[in-house]
Amino acid sequence: MEFTANQIAGLVGGAVEGNPKVAVSTFAKIEEATPDAITFLANPKYTHYIYSTRAGIVLVRRDFVAEHPVSATLIRVDDPYETLSRLLDFAAQAMNPAPTGIEQPSFVAEGVKLPDDVYVGAFAYIGRGAKIGRGVKIYPQAYVGDGVEIGDGSIIYPGAKIYHGCRIGARCIIQAGAVIGADGFGFAPTADGSYHKIPQIGIVVIEDDVEIGANTTVDRATMGCTRICRGAKLDNLIQAAHNTEIGANTVIAAQTGVAGSAKIGAQCMIGGQVGFAGHITVGDHVNIGAQSGIPGNVPSGSILMGYPAVPARDFKRQAVYVKHLADLFDRVSKLEKASQNDK
Amino acid sequence: MEFTANQIAGLVGGAVEGNPKVAVSTFAKIEEATPDAITFLANPKYTHYIYSTRAGIVLVRRDFVAEHPVSATLIRVDDPYETLSRLLDFAAQAMNPAPTGIEQPSFVAEGVKLPDDVYVGAFAYIGRGAKIGRGVKIYPQAYVGDGVEIGDGSIIYPGAKIYHGCRIGARCIIQAGAVIGADGFGFAPTADGSYHKIPQIGIVVIEDDVEIGANTTVDRATMGCTRICRGAKLDNLIQAAHNTEIGANTVIAAQTGVAGSAKIGAQCMIGGQVGFAGHITVGDHVNIGAQSGIPGNVPSGSILMGYPAVPARDFKRQAVYVKHLADLFDRVSKLEKASQNDK
Amino acid sequence: MEFTANQIAGLVGGAVEGNPKVAVSTFAKIEEATPDAITFLANPKYTHYIYSTRAGIVLVRRDFVAEHPVSATLIRVDDPYETLSRLLDFAAQAMNPAPTGIEQPSFVAEGVKLPDDVYVGAFAYIGRGAKIGRGVKIYPQAYVGDGVEIGDGSIIYPGAKIYHGCRIGARCIIQAGAVIGADGFGFAPTADGSYHKIPQIGIVVIEDDVEIGANTTVDRATMGCTRICRGAKLDNLIQAAHNTEIGANTVIAAQTGVAGSAKIGAQCMIGGQVGFAGHITVGDHVNIGAQSGIPGNVPSGSILMGYPAVPARDFKRQAVYVKHLADLFDRVSKLEKASQNDK
């Protein structure tokens, strides 16, 4: 399927600059695009590519000013990334149509009612008392334990595991290999040095519009619930321990770990490989750099980095000072010699 | 089911203080409890909640002294956390009865004998020559490779994978998505810059009473065995490389990595996201803070933190000194100026 | 099966020193070997074990000079580790013969052609339009999505998941629980603080001779492809984000994370738990120490360590300076007092 610049501009409410008849049939990154592709420019780091790109069409901001000639046709829009995203939505649905129906063999416990429009892949398991919403897609080899509830329109990708009693909201996406509701890590020491397992009788509640990345683990609560709030997005290989809470619309990059009972606020941006200590409270709109260690409470609006974390601007200065430590030791030695000589 | 304070105190050997007839039917955390719930107070950080909790009953230490009025009925016990744990055991068994029987379809290789009291979930796979103990539960989509042995009473949660020849002790718990016995990471460089895979012909031995967290990986040995000793507890997303050994009753938090051939002693407490270099030896009763990096051998009884790790008290001091480096550079500059002026 | 030192030396082109008739039937590490075992000495750290090992035969370098008496029979070869590896290859094939045939129940979509010599384990899923090469082994509970291509001789271990449209080369090994082609982590913020998911319409391309570790995740590209180049070896629990590229013969240890659109060159050696920022370029033959943080571009041939990373020799010096900071603060205080007294 081909679309002209004119057709696309009409669809997305943009203004064409260049040849309105140029047609594209695919998407590409600006530095790799071929003439049959549409691309976009959002990150200023990539601006220089617009002068050399071979793309047929480039989505740019309405206020973009070219400093050199551009051979591609431009479509000016308010937000090129968001516009591209909408175009990709159309394309994704055309390229990879959503599966439907019940593949065999699959296991659906007696008494579970499946709405007409669900997908259940082969080797998927749905336990006793599970409640499955409209349009839910449960891919092959996924596990939905006894009493699990899954809201309308959610997608459970291959091999994701949801333990008994956990609740998944509407329009959630659980990527492959994610484990929701495994036992929290709780043990009581005994007199002989061994540990007694604390039963974990709580659950995990994942609210609406949450995405959980591949092989991420969200443990069930000891009591009560571990909660991932509305709109939060968790990348791959993240650990959310028992009784943690991740606030609404908070975004967490891969391999970050949140220890038991820590609460992270809403609208935070958390980098990859960050570690949060247990039993702490992190406010809203907090921004934390990759690989940071967060040992204590964090006020709303903080921008932190480092191990242990400090305000991000201090972290960068500290790194510079540490680099010049050799020099400082030398300077102090010279002062000491001078001071000796004075006596 | 409801239980009165009097009934619970009798069951756990505690002393009631308050209304012995107050009845509860659920568990809750102290800050979230409702009047129908029993809770506990163990961590001193949470003491202030006892004056405002709505819980019907609170388990407290025998020597707890209230500094303000408490409306809940108290039950005084030696160890509130351990007591709660025992009560949770009763409740967990009542709430989520253990499954039994062989669900279909499942795959059990010819010649494998299953004791009468095992559970094998749908889509579980049990390979040739596997030996399965009494009361073992193998949940749906779990994989038990050829020749694997699993001791009495162990639980293999959904989708856990145990490669051929590995041995799991009695009363072990392997959470969902854990991978036991994948190939160790061993490659020999060749003249053309590519790598030749070293076959990994060893196994993994997991001794009795071990718990392995969700999506944790324990690699098989190149030769011999990778060993997780009796009573060790590994949290989620941990990497234990080929030929490592984790000592008895050692507890390791999530996302820690142990490189090839490292040996960690018994009764250690290891934080999350810690990294151990390969071929090192860590003694017994070692305590390591989260996100530390351990480049070399560690004597028994050490308490370490940092990257690279130092004694924990030094780590905290170092962080303070680093924070004041800007100030120190200023002070040295002033001394230098003063020294110049003296001449 | 037993083999004499003479037979083994003939097989591997080595020179026997000691009793050519001594026979072995197993492999072992030098410090654990019994008289029926062959072992090897490559790492100089282990040299002292050769004087006490109980092994029947030890593979050593041709130029090895014993400083004390050695009771084992030696076989001198060019590269003991590589020679051992070849012997292990023979043994591994004898001990754990490759499975073949199609186990039931498995799911093979209509129209998919399977070569005669493949293995498809029970509960494996092969989607519509998938292309499976000769000798491919797809273990139980593995998922091969619609349109996936797998080259000749590749092995997909139990429960590995390959999303639709991804391409795996020849002779690749995908360990259990690895997830190839889950959605990249891309979201566009909207005016109300929530995020709009960017559809991820690209794929993952894994070239020939690549190994992907257990529970490692390689995300599909937003557009275009995420690429793991020929001969690269990824350990367990690694995150390779959307649109990353890992160069040929690059080796990455466990739990490292590579953020979106980062490019790592060829022949690099990357330690465990390293973090790479997004959109950066790392050259060829780069060596990065465990737990390092790489915030920016890295020239070819660099040897880095630390957070943030610096040249490895500087990292070690910095750690020493930081250890002596308390001392430096004291020295400066003394100088200040002396300077006061002078006035």
C-alpha cells in the first residue's frame, strides 16, 4: 500500500512542504531511510540527518527551520513523534492482525466463561474461577492462575505467568516471560541459622493501561497488595518486590529493582539498573538517572543520580572532582613541603 | 472464618492485653488494617502506627511498652514476625489448597514413575529417566529434563525450566520462569576472532530447603557441579554462573550476579544488584550492601559496601568526604594563594 | 568408556609425559579431580594445584615447566583449554544425544514445512509462515511466532520465545526463557500526563553463530531491526533494547543492559552488570569492566571501568585516592592551622 504526502497530511492534520504527490510504503529511521519511506525528526541530536536523508517524507515540527537544502518532502505537525506513532498504529494493525479464537490444545478450567472475542493460544492455561474480559488475548503457553481477573482488551504475551488471585486491569500489556504474583521474598530466621518461609497471602493488582516488560517480575504481597498504578510502564527484567507500589504514569527502564514495601510516586522517570531500598517513599515527578542507588526517601520533584544518589548536577561535579584527585594530593604534598621549609 | 484474640493467643502461646473476645477474619499491614484484621509490629520504624491502627488485634513483643493509648487488642509473643508467619501458614493452606493429580494434556516420558500424591499441571513436561519424589508439585508449563531428580515435597512453579541431569533436593521451591542448568558461559577464542563454545557437561545440584526466585538463572557447571547449598534463599532475577557455590542458609536479594567459579560461604546476607567477580572466595557470615561490587576474596564476618566494596562504615564516610570535595578544592586553593603571598 | 593417555594424545596431537597407559573415563576441575579423570591447566592462578591433583591426566601448555614433582601424566598441547573443549564436544555428544522427531502434542501451523531431521518438543508452538532450517531443535514449550525464520542447525531451548517476524541465523543457540522480539520500550507523553504506546513494527535479526543466554531479552526495533551480529555471545539476563546493534564476536557477561539505539562494535569484551546509555556508539575491541556505566561514545580499543567509566588504570587509582580522602582532609586542616599560626 502506498500513500502520498497529501493523503498523509490530510490524515494527521499536517502541512505539506515539497512535492505533495511523493508516495511512501514503509517507515524507517531518518539515517537509514530509503525513498519509499516516511520518517520523522524529533530529537535535536538527529537534526543533521535531515539534510542527507533519502526518505521520501519527513515529519517535522511546525517551527522547524531548515539551515540547508532538504530534498525530502516535509509534513509539518505539532508533535512529529506522536504523529508517527499514530501512523504506526494503523500500519501495525494492517501488518500483524490480532489473532482470535481458541487454539487447541489449551486448558480452560471448568466453569470459566470466555467472551466471544477473546484469543486463547495453544498450551495456554486458565485456572479455576478466572475472569477474562472482552477482547482479551492470551497467547500460547501463558499461565493465568486460579481466580485471576483480566480486564477488557488486555494482552498476555507468550509464556507470561500470572499467579493465583492477581488482578490485571483493562488495556494492559504483559510481555513474554513476565511473572506476576510469585511469592515475595520473606523469611524469618530461626535459632539454628535456617530460615522459615513467611507465607505470602497477598496479591498483585495491576491497574488499567499498564505495560509490563519481558521477564519482569512483580511479587505478590505478604499481606494486602503490590500495586502497579494506572498508566505505569515497566521495561524488561525489572524487579518489583512484595508490597511495593509504583505510581500512576511512572516509567521505569530495564533492570531496575524496587525492594520490599518501597512506594514510588506518580509521573516519575526512572533510568535503567536503578536500585531502591526497601520501606522508602519516593515522591511524584521524580527523575532518577541510570544505575543510581536510592537509600532513603526522595521528595517530589527531585532529580537524582549516583550511588548513593545525590542531585544530578552535584553528581556530575563530583565525578569531575574525583577525576582530579591525583592532582589535589600532589598540591597538598607541595603545600606540606613548603610549610616544612618555612620552619 | 473468625478467630477471637483468646483463641489466637492459645494457639500461639501469647498473652492477651485488651478485649479477649475481639474477632478477626483477615491479615493486614499495620498501616492499612481494618477492624476485622490481625497485624503485627516487629520493625521499630513502624511503631508509631500502633497508636493509629484500626486493626482488631496486633501481635507485639512481650517487652513492648506503649507510650500512648492503643485501641487495638494486643497479643504479646516472643517474636511477632515468626508468630504471624505461623498464622499465615494456616491461612495460606486454607485459602489456596494445594493442587493434586495429573492434568491433561501433560507429557510424562515412558518409564517415569510418579508417586500417587504428586501434582503435574497441564503442558508440564517430564523427560526420560526423571525421578520425582513424593508430594512433588509440578505446575503447568514447567519443564523437567531427562534424568532430572526432584526430592520429596518440592514445588516447581509454572514455566520453570530444569535442564537434563540436574538435581533438586527435598522441600525446595522453584518460582516461575527460573532456569536451572542452562549452559555455563564458556568460550575459547580462536585465531580468526570468533569463539568456540566449551561444552558444559556438568550439572546443577540444589540441596534441600532452597528457594529459587522467579526468572533467576543458575547455570550448569562446565565440569562437576554448580551447587546451591541447603537452606539458601535466592530472590528473583539472580544470575549464578557455572561452577559457583552458594553456601548453606545464605540469603541473596534480587538481581545480584555471581560470576563463574565464585564460592560464597554459609549464613551470608547479600543485598540486591551486587556483583561478585569470578574465581573468588567469600567467607561465612558475610554481609554485603546493595549494589556493591566484590572484586576479590572476602574474609568471614566482613560487612562490606560500595563499588569497589570497602567496609560498610568506611563507605558511608567516603560518601560524605566525596560530597565535600568541592569545598576541599577551595580550601587547597586558598592555602596555595596564602603560600604565594607569603613569599 | 575409558581412554588412555596415548589414545588421547593421538586424538589431539599432544605429547605424553609420564605413563602413556593411564586411563580416564571422566572430566574434572583440577582441584576436584579423581584418578579416573582428565583435567587441564590454563589459568596460572591454578598452577599450584598441579602438584597436588589426583587427576590421572592433565593437559598443559607445551612450555609448562614443573617446579615440583607432578604425579599425574601430562599431555602437552598448544592450548589446553581449547583441547579440553574439543574432548568435551565428543563427550557431550555421547552423554546427551540430540533429540529428534516431533513430540505430541505440539502446535505446527498449517502450511509450515518441517525438514525431516528437526526436533519439535511437546507443547512447542510454531506459527503461520515460519521457516525452519535443517537440523533445527525446538525444545518443549518454546514459541516460534508467525513468520519467524530459523537457520540450519540452531537450537531453541525450552520455553524460549521468539515473537513474530524475527530472524534467527544458522547454528545459533537460544537458551531457555530468552525473549526475542518483545516490543521495544517506546512511549510518547500526552497532554494529560499519560503515555501513548509507540507501536514497534521492526524486528530482531540474530545473525549466524550467536548464543543468547537464559532469560535474556532482545527487543524488536521500533522501525528497522535490532541486530545481534555474527558470532556474538550474550550471557543470561541481559537487556538489549530496541534498535541496538551488538557487533560481531562481541562477548557480553550477565545482567548487562544496552539502552535503545546504542551500537556496540565488534570483538568487544563487556563485563557483567554494565549499563550503556541510549543512542551512543562504542567502537571495536573495547574492553569494559563489570558494573561500569557508559554514558557516551567510546573509541575503538578503549579499556574502561567505573561509574561513570574512565580508563581502567585511572579507575583503580581513583579508588585508592578515595580510600585516603579522610587522611587528605586531615592534612588540609593541619595546613590551615599552621597557616593561621603563621599570621
